[in-house]
Amino acid sequence: YEPRLTMLAYSTFGHPQGERSERVQEAVRILDKRRVDFEYDGEMAADVALNARAMAQYPFIRLTGPANVLIMPAFNSASISTKML
């Protein structure tokens, strides 16, 4: 199992901009500094993170395929999402 982690947000790579997406971007920068040994990227919307065709619109994306680990920006979002499954 090779994790492909995505930090989810309402925006994708800064579009549209906002304070909450900036926090997610900072989390990605922290992982950059730590030089972790798994694939990760963000911030991006779930519809991009889970769809290879949508990901192809962003040639700079770091993931080699759709995300298989989704990091939600807040507990409430994560709770709602898991209950929808």
C-alpha cells in the first residue's frame, strides 16, 4: 500500500483564494520541510483529488494517481463526510 495523501479544501491550488486554504497550503509546506517519504499534495477540492481526469488539468500535481488518503480541514467536515459513506 502506497499512500497518496491529499489535503482537502474548498479551493484547488489557491483558486479561489482564502484564509482557510492558506492554512492548508502551510500544512503542505510543513511536509515539504520534513521531507516525508510518501506522496502528498494540496490544497485541492475532493473532486480533483479523487479523479485522474481532473488531476490531469494540473500538470504540476505531485500525486501519481488519485488520492487514497484524504485529510479534511476540520473535524466537522470529516465527521459529515464519513457518515455519508
